[in-house]
Amino acid sequence: MVTEALEFLVRSIVRNPDDVRVTERSGRRGTTLNVVVHPDDLPRVIGRRGRTAQAIRTVIDAIARDEVRVNIVDVA
């Protein structure tokens, strides 16, 4: 549910929604969600001074019941 919500949020912000991929990985620190976007969309997802990325992280923290970390990366 958290993965789908994160993907929906990011797809609604970017100009290339087909390039958005969210992967989930469990580790010692809890669950990590990696968001991969098109390089042109990276500034839109991060926002000015990281405000958009922080807002996305806040929404995901509110939805998630466990410790979840969100990493935003561009397509290599």
C-alpha cells in the first residue's frame, strides 16, 4: 500500500510518469523505498531546497506503520 501511494504521488508530479519506478528493499534499518525518475523530472521531485521531497517523505511516514526511508534517484 505504501509503495503504491508513493508511486501515485510521484507520478502526479512528474512530466514522464511512465519512467517512474518504486522498488522496496528490507534491511537492518527497516524498509527502504527507492524512487527512480527520468533525469529531467528529478528537480520537480526534489523541489526548491528539497521541500517537495521532504513533503513526500512526510506523507509516506504518516501512511506507513513501520520505519520507512525514501530515496529519490534519477535514471542512470
